[in-house]
Amino acid sequence: MAGKGGGPADAALSALTRLGFSVPRALGPDLAPRIGAAVARRLGPFTGAHRIAMDNIAAAFPEKDADWHRRIADEAWDNLGRVACEYVHIDRIWDLTEPRDPNGRIEVDDATYARFTELRESGGPVLIFAAHLANWELPAVAAARHGLDAAVLYRTPNSRAVAREILALRQSAMGELIPAGLMAPTKLAKALQRGAVVGMVVDQRFARGPRIDFLGRPAQANPLLANLARRFDCPVRGARAIRLEGGRFRLELTDPLPMPRDAEGLIDVPAATQAINDVIAGWVREHPGQWLWMHRRWR
């Protein structure tokens, strides 16, 4: 058993992780994602995760034929391969400036620009939900790069060595990073108390969560964001990235969602969790090939 400070195996894994990051870094932000996409499209269908993806897609879109299901799974592998290789280039990919250069990698429409300006001027506390769509790291980068006091919930890899390397990449581009775990709700609440914008990805299965409908099937969802919304009674918005051709993205920020309330006038956590996931389901149906179908969302 390794000690608290790690050991030779931990150091070796850390070195391997850095080496793994160095290859896409050397290839650059244009070539690396294209190679990652090609590799994922080639190898992904031979993994067990591919069967999970195919089953999920077929269940969510029973009206579509098998060729369409395979095409969406192929697109999902393409997207995942790109995300993996975009990780080390996230600071270069985010090139949005106030003039909104139409030739940049990031674009926002007028409505999102106005919403973001409103959010920046009014400040928090605000809760923002996102999903595993396109490159799901970009909404957090947007908040930190444009002057918002932001805190982001993230899932820590099991390996401490890998976690350190990923955290180093994220810290250079994002705001406060709060690891998922027993203390996460307390830390997120403290961020909201100081008036921060708190974001989290909420589309994965949560075994102890309320049972909702997601893409036409019963699923258990994470109620953390809805619980925080109930406690602080603050605005809840959605944010997503949409992958475009040529290594570009469109970022969208929603208006505050109307939150369902109970008889006491407080936010109804199960109903609010359903409302949030209804928005995400709409996003998935709009761009099904950009969602992460490979995880066991339904059990």
C-alpha cells in the first residue's frame, strides 16, 4: 500500500500522464483533436463502452433505424477523441474577446452575449448547470476568463498522479475548483454565500437521487444543484458548448429557468431536478452526436 506521500509507482504514473499530455500538446490545437477523433472512431467500437452507447442511443431514439444509431455512436466517439486532445489546448481554444472576432474559435450570439454581460454585471450567487456535450470544459473557462468569481465542481480521477496533472491543467484556465465528495456541498455553499457563480455538470447517474424522466426513460439524477437553489433561492441558468466545423465552438447561456415550487413557496427539489434535465434532454436531441452516450446513465 502506498504511503500518503505517494511512491515510485505514483511518480511513474505522473510522468506517464505528462508524457501522454505532451503528444497532443506538440501536435497543436488543430491537428491533435483531428487525430484523437480518428483514433477514437477506429478503436471505440471495439470496446464494451460501445455496446452501452448503442443500447442507450437505440432506447432514446427508437424511431430511428440501426444505421442512424451507428452514425450517432460514431459521432460520439469522434467528439470524445477530440475532447481528450483538446484538454491541453483549452487556454488556446478559448480566444473570445470583447470584439467577438468572427474568425475566432469561439462564437456567441447576441442573446448569449447580452445574458453573459448581465451575469457579469449583476454577479452571484448564481447556479449554472452543464452537460457532457461537445467540449464540456468550455463553460467553466468562459466564466473564469471573463471576470466572474466562479467555482466549479469537478470529479477527481481515482489516481492521485493523474488527478494532479489534470488539476494543473484546469487551474490555469478555470476558477476555484471544488472536488466532488462529502465536503463538496459545504464548499459550494460557501462559494454561493460570497456571491460566486457556481457551475456543475449534472447529467450523470446519481444512485441516491430522485427518479426523473430523461430522454423518455426513468433515470436517477443528481439533486445537488436543485438543493443549493432551494437553500439560496438564486437564479439557475444552463450553459453549453456546441461543436462547429473547423475546430470551432458556439457557447450558449440560457435565461434563468423558472424553478418549480412547493406549497411553502420553496424550490421543489425533485421537480427542479426534472426541469433542469428536461433542458439537457433537449440539448441532446438537438445534437445527439455530441453527447457522451458511453456511460451507464440508465440502470
